[in-house]
Amino acid sequence: MINKNYCVIGYPIKHSLSPRIHNREFKKRGIAARYRAVEVRPENLAAFMKSYKENFDGGNVTIPHKEKVMRFLDWISPEVRAIGAVNTIVNRSGKLEGYNTDVIGAMTALKSAVKIIKDKRAVVLGAGGAARAVIYGLRKAGTKVLILNRTVETAKKLAVEFGCEYGVLEDFDATNCDILINTTSVGMWPKSTETPLPNLKESLRAMKKKPVVMDVIYRPKVTRFLKDAKACGCKIIIGEKMFLSQAAASFRLFS
Ligand code: ATR
């Protein structure tokens, strides 16, 4: 008999990989729990969260609710406070706790390819929600960060908040880059031929020491951005690795 219920909420939510990953893990461990995807429209979030405690033991939160869901929780972690976004909820004896496992997901994925992160120079493309988690993790690990974004004002705001440098995407220069991470949505399915850095190959070709290149996008598995980097001899980290690492971290919080 199922005695625990989990969910991922978002809008849209049909394509979420989370139910498959978590249900497989529950089954493997013999835990009588069910995890499902629930489509919650933005205008229905407040009503949905009212009965969350009665209906769910916890779960995940995705776009567009990661920020707005905070006000319905009883406690948020220090990381959530710094990032301003929740991706995991745990119902602990009737109190809803909010966590952010995107940070640990990104850093675990990165550490699989870069052994020492401290003092490395990272370039982060984008300044949205995904960027905030990645930049928080990098800064905490002692990495120098340059934020490049289409809209420079947004990059500046983040740079001031997290102690980084900033610029626009066109400023990219491979000379000063050990780690390159795309957090923009450019290149996401179905626009899989797009890339946030159309001149990446030209910039990288001349370099002797190539950066490690990561993408947070996991559909397609290997984005055009990563393909370009790989063609130039860079070590790449696919977005699925980050996704699976954040799922594993959420799972540890559930059990
Ligand atoms: P998420 O929560 O997934 O990070 P978001 O907060 O909407 O989503 O952020 C999307 C990021 O992708 C932003 O950095 C955005 O740049 P702007 O701040 O200029 O909007 C970036 N982005 C989206 N579409 C883009 C495009 N066509 N070209 C360049 N950057 C783009």
C-alpha cells in the first residue's frame, strides 16, 4: 500500500523527468511511495499550496513556481534565502521546509570534471534563476565569476549581489576562462540549433588550454553549445548530469 506521496509542480510539467527518476528510486529501495507530476497554473498556486500539507510528504518545484512558492513554506534553508528560489519541499511533521538542490546538483556535476574549483575563473552565461543557483555555488567554492548576459543591467545586479564581474555575451573571451557554463535557455528543444555564443568555435580554436564547458539545458542531451565546445577539444558536462545530481540530493532529503 502506498503511504507516502510526492509530486513535482510546474507549468508546463508534461515533459518532466522527475517522476520516472524518483519512482524508480523508491521501487529500488522498497519504499511504498508514489511521485507524480502535477500541473499547477500560476493563478492556482496559492489554492494548491493550501492543501499541500494534507496531500503530500514533499516534492519538487519547477518553473514558474520556484520563487513564488517560498511564501507558502514554514521554513527555508539559508541557500534558498541567498538564491531566492526553492526546488525541493519536505513536509516534516506538518511543517513545510524549502530547499534548493540545484546548487549541489551543479557543483557535483562540475566537480566530476574539475577537481579543484577554488580560484578558477568561471564565465557564466545568463543571469536568470538558473544562473543564481550556479553562481551561488561557484562563489561559495571560491571561484572567480564573470557573468555575461544579453541584458547587461540584469548581469550587473547579480554581479553586485554575489561579488562578480559582468558584461554582455559578445564580451566572451576564451583566454580568461577555465570553466564556461550556459544557464540561458538558448539552445533548448525545439530550438536546438541555437547557441548563446555563435562564435564559440572561433574563440576556442586558438586556445591551448581549453575550458571545461557545461550546459544546464538537458533537452537535447547534447546542445549545440556543447557540440561546438567538444569539436574544439573541450571537456563537456551535459545538463542531464546536473539534473540527476539535483534529483539525488532531493531524494536524500525525502528519505
Ligand atoms: P531560468 O529560471 O531558467 O534561468 P529566466 O530567469 O527566464 O529562466 O532566465 C533566462 C536567461 O536566459 C536570462 O539570462 C535571459 O537573458 P535576459 O536577461 O537578457 O532576458 C537568457 N535568454 C533567454 N533568451 C535569450 C536569447 N534569445 N538570447 C540571449 N539570452 C537569452
